[in-house]
Amino acid sequence: MKIGTDAVLLGAWVSLEMHPEKILDIGAGTGVIALQLAQRCYATQIDALEIDSNAFEQCVHNFENAPWSDRLFCYHASLQQFVEEIDEQYDVIVSNPPFYETDFFSKDQQRNTARFTSALSFEMLLQATSKLLSKKGEASFIIPKESEEKFIAIAAQYNLFPRRITHVKGSPKRSVKRSLLSFSFQKQEVLLNALIIEISRHQYTTDYIDLVKDFYLKM
């Protein structure tokens, strides 16, 4: 599974200002977001959850070979199983959830699991987040812009309220494609801003470079 821009964006954008002790990455894929967070902070426990067998194996391999391997652990389970079996609460929860509709299913079951909402619905994700997040914790996600209103409405049903929203555009002339969203259990004024990735092809903006430069060998 390739490392996508969405994952790197989220891993770099997540707020760690509360100095979390416990972090959870839901739907970790190959573990890139958890690895970014391990690089960015001193959390003693960084758990990842991945249901796909191949992705899980890659994630474990990546964790074992990382400088922060003693703080990283990946569970091979569904989110439902995890919620039922784990009696933990996390200071920070992150997820780059699947978001494609079932009309576009491919023949590749692994790709479908990673990309389609039928594998992990927003409702399921936010309900589980509300149970796993500590009272003063923060949960962050990256989703399509067109799903933002629906996602925020579902989150409110579980007493999760937006704290920060960043709208992401590929270039100045393109429309907003992604929303980076963070939630907490406290209602507050939302910090809203925008991020443009490129001025032209491979000519990255200063804002984007400043955000992700610590995670690329060449930027």
C-alpha cells in the first residue's frame, strides 16, 4: 500500500500541544501516521489498529524497524472488536478513514477495505472515538470536503465538537478537496484556516513545506 498525501498531512497536522501519553491510530495501514507521531512527541504508548492482514504485517514490520519501536504496537482486529476488548482511553486519536462509496468497488478486496465506507462507517468511527477518547483528549481526521458537514453532525451526536478545521486545496485554482478536522468534548470557537499544497506541479507552497518537511528526505 502506497503512502498517500492524506496520511502524511494528517500525521503532520495533528496537535500534540497537550503532550499526550497515549495515542491511537485507527485504520493504520502501513503505520505511517503512528510513525510520524512517534517522531513528533514522547508519548509512551502509541497503538495502531489495522484489520487488513497484509497491511497489518507491513505495519508491524515498519514498527519493529523504527527508532521508536518500544513505543509502537499494532493490533490486528476490527474497530468493533477493539472497543469491546480494550479498556483504554487515549489522549490523542487519529484516523485517515475510508471514504469512497460502494458504487466504485474494485476487484481488489484489500483496496476496498482501505478505501470504502462500508468497511468502517463514519458513524462507527465516531461512536468508537467517543468511547476511547479521554475527557480532555483530541481526535483528528482527514476526510473529503463534501463529507465535512455530515461528519460534524454525526460527531455532535457523540458530544464531539470541532476544534480546528483546515481546508486543503491541491493548487490555488482548484477547489477544496480535503478537510482536516479535530474534535474534543468541549465546545469552543473553531479555528478555521486553509492550506494549499502546490503553486504549480511539484512547486510546493511554503506552508505545505513547513508542515511536512520533517517527514521527507527531499522536499
